[in-house]
Amino acid sequence: MSEKDLLIDAAKQARENAHAPYSNFRVGAALRSTSGRIFTGCNVENASYGLTMCAERVAIFKAISEGERGFSAIAVVTDTDALTPPCGACRQLIWEFCGDVPVTMANLSGKRETLQMKELFPRPFDDSNL
Ligand SMILES: [Zn+2]
């Protein structure tokens, strides 16, 4: 199994834990650190809606909180025909911690596409703007 397949698989498994009783839109994400570890996340919804947290940010916060710095790839899995890219808030966070990494979007039927963060987030606001 390739590194990309492993990352997609981890995101699929994390998606199973999604807490999405309001939208039923279940998302899984998996983040590979340069040290080789994989951190996963799922979306976690809340009855207030606004406090909902995306799968990508859950994975990033888990990794950062465990001391990881430096990431090489991220995968996002949903069960939609059209592949799901990270939302704007997640793109900002992915850029902050991962930079120009490949972002693989996949669904449960085996469809997948990989784009670089530079393509998804061409003019980021980051520490170079401060
Ligand atoms: Zn998001």
C-alpha cells in the first residue's frame, strides 16, 4: 500500500467517528508528519452549529498538541460524488502548519484527486504579512 493509500485509509477510518447528527456530512482527515506519524481527525458538530469543528483542524490540533511540527501531506475523505476540498478556515490552518503540502481529496468509491496547497490557497495570509 502506498503512503497516499495509507493516508486515505486512515482518513476513512477517522470518518467513521464523525459526530455529524445535524448535517449527516461525515468527514475524515489524516495528516502525515515529517517524522512519519499519522494524525487523524473527524468533524465534530455541536447543537449550536457554530461550534462545529472540521476534521482537518481536529487532526492538526491533535498533532500540534502532541508536539509535532512539520507535515508532509494531508488527506480528506467524504462520501460525496464531487470531492470535498478543505473549507477556507482549514486552508488557513493547513497553510500555517503545513505550508505547500499535497492535499488529497477522496471519496468512498475510490475517486481521488491531489492538489498542492498553493493551488487551493494561492495568496495566503501568513507570517510574511506581519
Ligand atoms: Zn474546514
